[in-house]
Amino acid sequence: MTQAFRELVQIGITLTSEQDLGTLLERILTEARRFTRAEAGTLFLREGDQLRFSVVQNDKLARELGQEEMRRRLQVEPLSLRELSLAGHVALTGDILNLHDTYMIPPDRPYSHDPRMDARLNYRTQSILVVPLQDPANNILGVLELINALERGRVVPFDSQYEGLVRSLASQAAVALRNARLEDLSFKDALTDVYNRRYFAIRMEEEFKRHCHRAGDQALRDVAQLLVKHSRSFSIVTRYGGDEFAIILVNTAKAGGLTYAERIRAVVEQHPFPHGPVTVSLGVASLPEDATTVDDLIVAADQALYDAKRLGRNRVALQ
């Protein structure tokens, strides 16, 4: 159980760091299922006097039907809290239900299992653990259903020792859910319910950075290919770090290094990069004119590169 507590803490950290509501809901159910070795599960969100199916997962049906078809078949109308359902009972009372077999529920209980979904999907919901998503203020935001605990491929009851841990997980999930909803509301226009200007600005910035990152990566790949193509077979082309490359020109005098650098500068400048023009600045240093050790040679080349950038970029500078 000590390991389980450690996992619970880590899961809680993961949930509270997720701000996207859709991703958060999927993660809550995924983590709860992993924690309890459940074959399937459903996460309901409470909306007034109804429970809406928000996330459904079922490994067996996903294998048989595929993810998309499984989700399509499991999308049903919201549950009314007035119905005698397991999830509805938990949403109203805040109790935990841990049932070994949903088909053996005594008729005098204030809840029941509806077998019609099982029949339609040729599936049997046997063991089930149903937990409220209850925040510290005792507001029940939804219900977590974990279905068919597995042990060596067999369906077994959910271990009662995990009830408290799963409730704690559900409580952490409720806090994360409440925070994500508040974040979502801060991005919504109250009149039209579409995203507001703040959200527009944030997403535009994200998309711009993503586009620039992709374009930058492609430019680096293209420049690397040009360097290899226009260098002799025994020259050593390396990516030195970030957007910098270092080329070792074997058996090449300083004048030859200058000629090579000017050729590379022109090749890159004239190349039709897909995202727009790209230019390079180059610094040239050589042994033994500029240094007597490897470290000093690298420093000299780096200083020459700095001079090329300082003098206006798209140029070659010598140490």
C-alpha cells in the first residue's frame, strides 16, 4: 500500500497541472483504471439533475470494435438522478459502491444495474467500484465508475483496501476539475459562450510559437543537408548546439577555409527554403595561425562568428 500512496501523490500532481478540461477528464479515468486494474470505466459529469457521460473507456470493446465505434455505441442519453442507477445513487448520497457482481444486487437496495447496455454490446459488467467526484466543500461534481477489476485475465472484485485511496484520487480529481472549469470559464464570453479575446490572444501566441518551432526545425535540417552536400567527403559536419554548426576542414589552409565559408554562405542565401529566406553567419579560424590548442581554436572560431553577426549577419569573418 505504501507504493500505492506514492502513486496517488504523483497522480494528484499530474492532475492539478493539467488545465485542458477534455484532457483532464480522460486522464482522471485513465489513472483511476490503471490504479485499480479496471478493464473499463465511465466518468460522468453532473449537470443539474442529470449525469452526462463525459468519458468512456473499455479495453475489451476497443479491441473488438475499435476506439471510434466503441465510443459511438457507448454515447447514450444523460442519466436522470431520479433513476435508480448506481451512478445516480452515488451522486445523490456521496457513498461509495463496491459491488462484486452487479447482477446479484438485492431488490430492496435503493439502486440497481441496468443490463440493457450490456446486452446491446455483448458485454458483462460484473464487479464495479463507483466513487463520487467530491470536492472539499462536499460538492459532487461527477461520478467515477470503474468496471471489472482484472487479475491474470479474470474478472475479480475490487479490493476493499483501495476504496479509501480511490476516494482520495476522486477528491483530487474533483479539485482539478473545478479549477479547470474555472479556467475554462475565464476564457469564455458570458453572452455567446464562445471563447473570448483573452483566449484568442493566448492561442494565437501558442500557434505562432508552434509554427515557428516547426519552421526552425525544418530550416536546421535543410541547412545540415546543404552543408553535407557542399562539403568534401572528409570534412566533418556537426551540429554544435542550438542553431550552430561546426565544420572541421581537414588539411585545409586558412585561405581555403575562407573560400569554403563564402561558398556555404552563398549556397544558403540562394536556397529556396519553404518557410522563407534563411541566411548564415560564419566564423573562420585555423591552426596554427589563430590557436595552438583545440580549446583556443574553438574560442577563436566562436569570436569570429560573433564578429560576423555583429557586423550585420549573412557574412563571413576571420579571426
